[in-house]
Amino acid sequence: MTESDEHHLRSAEGWLDLDHAVEAAEELDLISPEGKAHPAVLLVRCRLYLDVHKPDITHVIATALTEKLPELPDCWFYLACAGARLNKNDDAESALKRCFLAAAYKDEEQKWQDRALATRDLDGFWDQKQQKF
């Protein structure tokens, strides 16, 4: 990814932090065609599509990312969030477990468990399933 692409990616993340999805999408659109396929950009797209209530698109992107990069907890996390929103609870549970497993290999399991507890998409899901984890 170019320096310019990284700038637009960070700007998009900043806009999402401020709940400005339109501006975030505009920044992502400024990324070069090559950069748009970068996993970091695709992960921000997952976040964007969840923010604008398009979990079906997040599900497609996150599924592709988990197939290519199963070692990244982020991919599994977004897949779990999308699955929960789409009422695919078994898929969401499986993805969340895979997120925690991937995180454990990086010694980040507690970080991802805390994130799952703080995520509204997984709020009721976590309460129902937490004894299984």
C-alpha cells in the first residue's frame, strides 16, 4: 500500500471513530485500485458496512478474508458480528470461537474477549453463549 493509501485508510478510520460513515467511504474511495484489495482496507470496509447496517456485505468480505487470512482475529470478529446481525447464530458462535483461537496465538485473547463484551452486535449473543467459551 502506498503512503497516500495509508493516509486515506487512517482518515477513513478516523471518520468512522466520529460516526461519519459517508466521509469514511469517500476516503476509502480515494485509495488506489491496488490498495483497495489490501486486507487492512477490506477490514475497514467491514466496519463501515456494519456501521451503515449492511451486514450482508460485511459477511461476504469477512468470509473471503477468513479464507485467505485465518490467522487474523479481526476477520473472524467481523464475521461474528455480521452473522449475529443476520441471525446466523451458529455461524456467529463459530466465528467468535475462531476469533478467540486466532487471538490466543498472538497472546491477545483477553483483548478480543473484552472487545466482544463491548460490542453491541454480540451483546445478547455473548450473554447466551458465554458459558460455552
